[in-house]
Amino acid sequence: MIVLKFGGTSVKSAARIKNVANIAARAAEGDPVVVVVSAMGDTTDYLVKLGRQISRSPNKRELDMLLATGEQISIALVAMALNEMGHKAVSMTGAQLGILTESVHTTARIVDIKTDGIRRYLDDGYIVVAAGFQGITPEGNITTLGRGGSDTTAVALAAALQARVCDIYTDVSGVYTADPNTVPTARLLKEVAYEEMLEMARVGAQVLHPRAVELARKHRLPVRVRNTFDPEATGTILRGADEMEIYRPVSGVTVDRHQARIAVLKVPDEPGVAGEIFSALAEHRISVDMIIQAFHRDRSVNDITFTIKRDDVEMVQSVMEAVAQKIGAEGVLTDEDVAKVSIVGAKLMDQPDIASRMFAELGKQGINIKMISSSDIRISCVVSDSDAEKAVRVVHDLFHLEEGE
């Protein structure tokens, strides 16, 4: 069997819903099919806005109840379209699918999937149209999985049902060496390692959600990224690095322009102080990315700087000011004029000159680097937001990513 997932742009109108139904119907000619669908277009954003018109800080349980209705609309419409075409189709919400999550609202993680109900429909010849982005707690409360949750739903269902492949349909033709809107010479990649895609997703690529890639890697599930509006194209396939035909030192360059930088100044250099800072962030479920601790000439204090999502700035500043006062730090600085530019490649660390070439070229082009971090397959630089697009083009050209494999 196969699992197909369609994002919000793919089901934004009645015409597009019929197109999705056609793709699903063709797939069902050879295999049992589960179709995972997101909410139509900008529905989720609209529902969030509507909720905040009622309450500045909506109750999270009720917010999940509200947001889950977006997928319920789209799955019903896709199932209607398939039935109209003469196929047996049934729509199922997260609860009906048996997607059990932890008891956390708006950012829940999947704990288990009870597949008996969905298998009965598949065995009876139905195309199952599944709601992405949502599940249910053991107590019976509806939850949502956070942004990108439909990708996670699709991969989790594919793994639970032992599908042979999971096709993620979106409005682009696959994974590129860079965002084609920023770099016109960006090239479509035929295949990408799970590890590469995971890093790309974490540092700004919008094609797949990191949680979905993690699940695919864990279960060694082939995932294809394909274009809803060019369904005959094969797109990009995700597979293990050991299965790749070609190793590239650098596979792609990404940019994340939704970052902010926070500095806690003159933090006492004492055991447990860093724990105080990051425990406070964890209590508010704030994800932290890059972290730098810099020592002063006065060895009794340090500056601790880290990056967060820009949407979290107001909350983080408030939390950090309280923590700074508690631990005796001097204060808190916020910098929203930042963007994170990253290069990713499965064999990046096999060539130690890659980092020096990247830093030197950015400097040569007058682009200042504010922070640096790296992993085995990624190097990230924080630059001014105004330099972000230029930096991506400079790095893409430096490593000749437009050239074929």
C-alpha cells in the first residue's frame, strides 16, 4: 500500500480538490491508498486569527478543538470528490484513525496508532482520506501536532501500516539545492539522505517537517517529495546515506529568516546558572537553536547568547528578564535583525576546507557573521536579515550547486 499526503495549497479550491482526487484515484488502481490531507489553503491561519479575536491568549484545549475543524472540512470534500468519481472513499479524523498523542495541546507528539479501524476500510476496498495534524489523548481530548503536523501524520501512518512508500505532494517539484525563488539557478535533487533532509528542514527548508523526516529515518521508510500540479514527475526521494548513488560534500544551502538572537549579559560564572536559564525556557516549551557562551576579561561572568524563533521573542524576553534578575545577571539584549544561512551535506566533514571557504567568501562579499554553529553534516552562520538572500546566492555559487550530478 502507499500513503499520499497533500498540503494546504494542494486543496485550496474545489478545482484543486478534484485534482487531488484524480491523483489518489490513479494511485488506487494498483495499491490500497491512504490520503492524508491538510486544511485548505490559509484556513489554519484564519482559525488562529479568529480565536485571537475572541481571546488574546486562547485556552489551548479549545484552540485545538477549533484548529482541528480545518482538516475535517478538507477530508470530507476530498472523500466526496472520490465518491463522485465512482470510488469508495471514507474520511476519518485523527480520533477515528486511532492516532493517540501525549496530553499536550497545540504541539502534541504521536504516542501510538491503533490501525484496526483504518485496516477494515482498506480491506473493504475503500480509499481512506485521513486528517493530518491531529490526534486524540487517552482522556478523549482532541490535540494538534503543531506546524507541519500533517507531514508527521502521513509518515507515522505509513510506518504503522507498513506502506512501501509515502508520497508528500506539495507545490514544488521536490527538494532543491536552494530556494528557487531566491536562487534562480537552484537545481532539483533526485535523491537526498534522511540526515541531509533532517538538517535542511531544521535550518529553514520548508519542504518537509523535521519530525516527519525523523520518523522516516527511524523506520527506513522511502519518502518522495512530489508536485501536485505535475504528478507525473518523480520528484525527490529520501533514503539512507548508505543507499545513495552519489555523495556530495555540499547538497544544499538554506536560509531561516524567522530567527532572533537573545543575549543574557554578565551571567555569574557559577555551577547551575546555565541550567536556570534553559530550564526556564523549557518550562515555556521554547526551542533554542544555537548557543554561545563567551567569557569576559572579568573571569567571574559570561555572556550567554542563543537563537530562538522570532515569534517567541516577546515571551522569551519577559522570561529571561525574570531569570536575569534571579541569578544576578546584568540584563537581556534582543536582536531581531538576524537570519540563519546553512550548508548541508552528508560528506561535509570529509573536507575541512569547506567551512573556511564559506566564511572567507562571505567576508569577501561584505557579509558579517554574527554566530557560527556546526554538526557533522551542517555549518550555519547567523547574518543580518538584510544580507540573507545575498548570502544564500554567494554560498550557492561558491560550491557550484547549480551543476549536475
